[in-house]
Amino acid sequence: MLRNLGKTIVVIEMEYAIEVENLVKRYDDFTAVKGISFKVRKGEIFAFLGPNGAGKTTTVHVLTTLLRPNGGRAVVAGHDVVRESVEVRRKIGIVFQDPSTDRELTAYENMYIHGRIYGYSGSELKERIERMLKFVELWDFKDRPVKFFSGGMQRRLEIARSLLHEPEILFLDEPTIGLDPQTRAHIWEYIKAMKEEHNMTIFLTTHYMDEAEQLADRIAIIDYGRIIAEGTADDLKKLVGNDVIYVRMEEPKEGVKCLNAEFIRGCKIMPDGRVRLDVQNAAEAMPKLFELAQKNGLRILEVTYHRPTLNDVFLHLTGREIRDEGGEQKVAKMIMRARMRR
């Protein structure tokens, strides 16, 4: 950004790659995104973590100019997504949740068409294609039709294609959904390399907690169209406490009534009948827990504990696990019905 102060022109470096204020997106009478606000710093990996139907993909489609918001404001790479959509598209790359390559064309042909759309040609385009296909380890398969690629190879090709025009910001919408653990780990390595080598800003959506924790500098947890928490993975875990204890008892409902002590910060009955306890230190809390149970005549059948995960954070904030699909499937169906009526 340039600012003219008299005869002196001062160059002001923008701190944020993405700025969103009170963003709203509706499908007829259903509101998918409900007034969310957040900022993404330049050069960071920012993750939207939430279940299916939470509003992650809708937000990405607004930020990449594929959907117009019904309210609020979004600025991407210094440009308003509504008033300056063409400028936004020049500065971003995107890997969609669903496959978007032409399966009948070869990997090289898919890359070539994408490069021509962005105005590249001749030796410059050939060099870019070769560099990107080598980066994702697909150069040896450049002449193979995409329909013969595995799911992981298709995903790597989509990443290479999205990087062909050297975008300032890369959007990855559920980049490893449906992939096996080994392929997911490879995709993670490519994402880390993109950030390290090019200081690229990456906006990632995922419902995989380990993916968000492994990759993201900061995480926003989104549920039913609202951001319910934001911070680093460690910051978010502090919302729960240091440790989580799971107890299986003969009478869990009665046990919850009796497990009232200063060392227990939170107490909930899980869908499988276990009682979940939030404590500061599990090693110190467990002897006290057995004493408390004995005092109240409770029989403990099983005890396990672990450090809190992002799933524990989601459970703490919403009362259900992030993989609980019931409500999210309902939301997705509502969105699809709204789209079909248009």
C-alpha cells in the first residue's frame, strides 16, 4: 500500500493476507455463515477446523469470489472480494474439496491449460510446469491420463496446478479427505514445504484434528456457521485444562452427582456411558478420584487418561465430539435443498 505524505511516499507493508469482518452467507432461509470475523497473517498457515456442514467450504467460496456474501466484508491479498474479484483471483490458488482436474487429459495437459488461462506460454510455461510437477513428484507421470492416477496422485496434481502461477495465498479445502494415512502425511510435507520455501499464506479447512494441529500456526474452530474459539493448538487446549480422565462406573449418572471436588474442573457423561473429568494433573488427581469414589460408594470399572486434544476442546465447547455427524449432515442437506431451489 502507498501513502503520500506531502512529497514523501511511504510504503506500508500490510500485516494481514486475509481480513474478514462480520461475514454472512445465506442460502434462501438458511444461514450457513453467521457473522464471522477473523484475520490471517501473511506467511502463516491458518486452519478452519470443524465438522461437515459447519460453514468451512462456504467461507472458502466467498473468499475465493465463487460466492457473494449477504453481509459483512472480506479482503483477500489487499482486495475486496466483491468489488475487486478479478484482482483477488489473480493472487490466489485453490485446491477444491472435490476433484477438479480433467480425468481424460494427462497431467501435463491439465497443467498447460491452467497456465494458458493465467497468460503463460512458451518456454516460461514449460519451465513452470516442469518445476511444479517435480515438486510434487509427478514429473515421471506427466504423460499419463489423470483417470489412471490414484487419489493421492490426483491431489498432488491439483496442488501443483494451484501453484503454477505463484499465488500469494493458497486455499486448501479439505486437502486430504478420503486419503490413506501415508498419502495424507505426504500431502502434509508438501504443504509445509510451500510455506517454508515461498513464505506462502495458506488457508486450510479440515475436520481432521491431527491435520490442523500438525500444520496450522493458528486455528479457528467453527461450528454451525460461527467461530467458537481461535488461537494456537496449545492455546485452545488450555480451554479444557491440562489432562482429561475417562471413568467407567456401574452407575454413571449417580457418579456424576457424587464426583464433586475441588480438583475436578469439569464433569460430563459421554455417549458411550463413560464419565469425562477435566483435571489439572491426572497423576495427582487419580488417587483423589478413587478416594472420592470409595467415600461415596461408587464402583469404578475402568480409568484412562490423556492430555487434551482438539477434539476435547470441541467437546468442551459444544458438548459433542467433532466427528459427531448427526447435526452436520442435517445442515449439509439443508444447504443442498436451498441450492436446488435456486
